Amino acid sequence: MTYLEIPYGSESLGVDVSDDAQVQVVTPRPSRSLRDIESAVVKALDRPVGAPSFRRLLSAGKKVALLVDNYARPTPAYAILPQILELIAESRAEARILVANGGLRPATDEELNEKLGEKILNSGVPVTQSVAKRREDFTFIGVTSYGTPVEVHRIYLEADVRLGVHTTQMTLWGYGGGGSILLPGVSSFETIEWNHRLALSPGSIQPGYVGPENHLRNDIEEAAELAGLDMVLNTVLNTDGEVVDLVAGASSRSHRASIERFDRIYSYRLRWPEKADISISGSLKWDKYMAHACWPISTLDPVTKDSGTIILATPSPGGLAHLSYISGYMPANRESWKRLLSDIFERRQELWHAMLWYPIHLVLQRKKVIVVTGEENAATLRGIGIDSTDSLDEAYRLALARSPKKPRVLVAPYGKWMKPS
């Protein structure tokens, strides 16, 4: 027997894998956190990709909007912003922080403190949270070539200089980072919904894909250019949430450069000519909600055979969040899929949250999924038709029962960010 451990939030779970199994474990390449993050921030801003340096954009009296991603993203803004604010103060410009919540609710005081830190919150720098459904806060500026009407937060538009601080990570729709700090970040609900309709396009729901068929991503970058986003500082994190790389510059170009660096750490190759019979993933410690922790179900889809089993282990102490809406479309099959699309068309389901579980529904139509979580979450999941247990050993036994005698078992402890190549 081989004993394997996977992360389970801030803890870990273990499972015994029989010697008959063909096992491949894929983990991120070792990556050291930046020793001097303050200097690294300045260096990135002084040497941006495809844009003038941040210092050159600053001058006395200019208003600077600093866009910071929301509470569900792990970007350590508290460690990155102080040096940026110092550069702004030295130029005698005026800084304002705009929290890019996208369609999510505003951060609580506790979440805001965790994201920005007490020093920044007590510094006197104004902090505003973007609330997508507060119509009066947004101004229409134009339409993208994909037909998305772009409405952006007034504080962003009032600024002379606009800098986003974001994290590059593999998502269900390619990658996060880059222009997504603007759309959905500081865009109106209507703009978010128009853009997110593109998430129904097959090319837009391929984790780790940013090519020409990713229409959602292309629309995001076009909106960022239309809105005059000057620069994005893209961070790459390790699985402890520490910054290992920084790339600043024009939104699309700096994002692609950051993606290349992300892929060097998180990409892998299957050693078998065929796909896995069983794939197992753990969860990252900051994934409080099942709606964000469930992404490995989709990221492991390309390397798991149809009719195979994907096991996801996550405590998700915040509960299911947006994933709970999938309950009306179970069991997952072509009939419920068509009904879901009709409900989206009739606006009975909002796309900003549906796109978090729409890709999961597509996987559930073809593969067995077993979620390992706390008993309360497990009971809720079972109640909506998703197999769940509080035991990783039991999940593995269930997967073995429907697999070949010598199954191919892929173990991706951090499957949410691991990219097959």
C-alpha cells in the first residue's frame, strides 16, 4: 500500500492506495517567495511590459485609482500596496483604493482588514467598495466588439491614473488576472451579465486556455482597453499564498507574461497515454466556499476519462455559496442542461453566479464526482444529488468499485491550479 496525503484547507487528509494502482502525483514546482517584496514591487512598476513606468504616470495633483481584487481572491494587498502608496505620496498625487468586488457582495470589515491590513485602513487613504447593482455608481462608456455595453465605476473614471493589483491563477475560464480587475471587478451588474453570457461558449470554459476561442477573456481585455486601464500588477502566488513573482504593464501583455510564469510552476504532463480512471484533488487554505473550492472538478476533467471518477476534498467552512443553485438542475443530464440554458435566457438565473457552477454541471453529465467534506456540507450535497462523504478512504473505495482492476490514479493535491500540458 502507498499512503498519500492531500491538503484539506489548512489541514490534510490521507488515503491508502493499493499497489495494484498506477499512481502519478503532480505537484507545483518548488518556488521561493520574494525575499524583499517592497523592492520587487518597485522593480515591476519601473520596468512594466508594454507600458511606461508607473512613476512616469504620476505627478502632483493627479488622482490615482488603485483597484484591488475581492475577498475571495488570495492577493496579499496588505503587503503590496504600501510601496505603491509611497510612490504616489512622493509624487504628491492623490490615491484612492477601489475594491473590485465584481458581482460578489461587499467585503465585511473583517475581510477588508484581512485584505488591506490595519495600517492602510487607518492611513486616511479613501477606500470604496464596488457594488455592481448600485446603478448610480456606474457610467456607460461604450460597447465592445462582442456587443458588451461597458459601464464602469465613477471613481475609476474620475481618476487620471488607474492601476490594478491582481493575482494570476488558472480558473474555469482560462486565467484570472489582467483585465478582469476591471471586468467584472469594477463594472456594473449589466456589464458583468453581458460579458458572462460568453462563458457559455465552449472555448471560454477551458481552464488554462487564453487563445482566440476564449471569447469571454478577449471581451474582458477589450473592455479594459476601452476603459483606459493604465496598468495591472499581476502577482503569482505559491500554495501558501506567498508572492513568488510580479509582472506589471499593459493589461493583456503583462497578463500573458504572468501566465507564462504561472505555468512554469503549475503545469504537468500525464505519464500515461490514456487518461486517469480516478483523479484526486485537495483544496487551498483560502477557499472558504464550495463555489470556489469546487474548481478542480473542472480542471481535472481533461485528464480524467469519461465515466471515470473525480474526488475533491475540501472543508469549505462557508458552505456551498453559489454552488447551491445547481440543485434545481440535478441530475446533470442534457434535459436539465437545456432547462438551465432556458432559465438563463429568461433571466431566472443570473450568469455572474451560474458561470461558477455551469462548468461543473457539464462535468457531472459525463463523470462521477465525489466530494469529501464536513458532514453538514456532505448532507447538503447529497440532498441535491452530488455524492459526498466525510471520509477520503470511503470516497476512494467507491471510486475503486467502478474502476478497472489496475486503475490509473492521478493525485493532484492542488488540482485547482494544476494545468495539464
